[in-house]
Amino acid sequence: MRISLAAVIGVALLACVGEAQDFKARAIAIHKQSPLIDGHNDYPWALRDIDPGKDLSKADIAEPVPKLMTDIPRLRQGGVGGQFWSVYTPGTMIGQEAVRVTLEQIDVVHRMAAKWPSVFEIARTSGDVERVFKAGRIASMIGMEGGHSIDNSLATLRMFYSLGARYMTLTHNVNLRWADAAAEKPALGGLSTFGEEVVREMNRLGMLVDLSHVSADTMEDALRVTEAPVIFSHSSARAICNVPRNVPDNILQLVAKNGGVVMVTFVPGFISQAVADFEARPEAERKGMTAPRATLSQVADHIDHIRKVAGIDHIGLGGDFDGITQVVQGLEDVSKYPDLTAELLKRGYKDEDVRKILGLNVLRVMRQAEKVAAGLQKSRQPSTVTIEELQK
């Protein structure tokens, strides 16, 4: 009996479609069973861009908002179980202005939880995250993006923690008096003495030390000083895409020893070397050229690399949605997480390993940071030193 080539191809295509559907179905099931905890979403700042008064009704995410990458229907479709909402404040804002704007950003997150209580609930501990997820809501954590927000004040740091901030990125794109950023020429060679004290006080509080945006020297110094696991809330692997915002292999190895987590981001210029190289060209050279695109498969390549160097227990996800202008093909908004999960399953990741990447690794880090803080608070009082005392 002869079978036509077209028939063979048709059967093969149907098999591929069926396999893809199976991976997607498995992915969706995993998201229902275990929380996906994303490390970084900039909706609070995107709202500020839409309305300077930060009126939630001006970007009412209860319904689809096409101009945004984040809304409640797509968060549900994406199986998001926990979200660190970034309370980003530009590094160019300093002093009291930085403190005020960060407070306004934190207010946005609290108002989100109050406006949509059936969807969001503020989570301050790992136990809160698990409880909120089991109740069918999205556990909402607060992440500060840049140590400039504390205006060189440990008391201000403590007050932000009391308002719910559970991580602080030590710098944004601008060097501080106490820490070097990745985007500028080093001024200190890492952390200053006061910067080390900031890390110690964060450990005492139970606030996660976030090393996205900092220089490699600052990463190394923070990992030397910290007594709790660290996170990178939205960074990828420098060996795959060689840009300063990504994590070098030697730091990945230190993160594994520390017990921390690198939350792979979806920023195209941190995922694809071709995109990074294109963006580094002068604007005049880029005119007339077809811009390359980063892909979902390349994001998975970063996950593969971090697994190889640091291990499966040290990977998470930090999309940076609504903080980016270009998107990864296949990861255009918060609804797309199951497609990445399906890709990992297709690559042979076990369900339990996928659960770790989606959120269990971050929950472990949170629990350990809480445990360290409980111990330190028995032996260490709140630090009252000033930057002037330590950096004369």
C-alpha cells in the first residue's frame, strides 16, 4: 500500500500539534497547582505615566488594557500566583523627592489590593504567599528598585519595610554614595562601608537583597556580606548575552553557594546578543536596518545555562513587564507565562523542577530570609549609624 508524501507530512504535523497541546495543558495544570511568582512588574510606574495623579480608574486593569502588558484578565490567563510589584523611582530623583515618590508608588500597590480585593492581597511573608495563592488570589509583594529611595537613611529603610517592602534593589542605573551600579563607571569598586551596613540591616529586617542593576563588584561584595540568600529580581545570564545587567558565571556560582535565586528577565536586550549589539549601535547606523528580535526559546536558553552553572534550585522568573518598550517574541505580556513553561517541559524539565523555577525557589529564599531575620533580631538592635559616621 502506497502512502503519499502529503499524508505522511500531515500525520507528522498533527503529531507535533498534539504534542504542543499536551505541553501547554501540562503547563496550565502546573500553574494551577503551584504559584508562579514573578520578580518584577512595573505597572505602578506605567500607571503614573498614564495619569500623574495615579488614579487606578485611568488604567482600570479589571478589564483588558491594550496599551499595557498587565491587566487582571491576562494575569489570570498567565497563571500568575504571586507578583513583586516594583515601586520604581528614577535614580535621577534624589533626597526627599526619591523618598516621597517611592512612598507614592507603595501607595499604588496598597490601593490596588483595596480596589480589587478578590484578585490581589498584600503578602508580607512566605506563609502569606502560600495562603493567598490557595485562596485563589494573587499574592502582592512590594519591591523597591534602587537604594536611592532610602536617602542614605537606615531608619527610612526600616519604615519602608514596615509598609510592606520585601526587597530592595541596591542600585538602579546610577551609582550611589555607597554602591556602584552596572550602568555607570565604577566609583567605589563595589559597596562602601555604609553599603555593607545597609545589607546587614536588610538581613536583620528580613528584606531580600536584590542585586539586579548593580555592578559585578557590588554583587560580589553583597554576597560576601549577606547572611541571607539574595535575589536578582530581573536579570539573565551574561554568558549568553554579554551586557552589564546580566549575571557573570562566577557570580552564578556564588549565588548557588549563597542559596539565592536569579530571576530570568524578558528584556530583549538582555536575552539576545543580536538585539544587544543592535541597540549598542549609534542611532544613525540603525536607520534602515531590520531590528533583530529576541525569542521565547532564547529565554529558555538562559534558564538552561543558569541550571548548568548554578543548579535548578537557583532559577526564577522576573519579566519586567510594563517596564520595557520592546518585547520578546512569544512573551509579549503577562498572559504568556504558560508558553514558557511549556517550552521548558518540551526541553525535558520535570514538573517538580518547573515548579521550582516558577516560584518554589523564591518561596524557599523568602523563608530562609525570614529565619535569618528572626535569629538576628534576638542579638542585634536596629542600626543607627549614619553614612557620615562610616564614610568620613
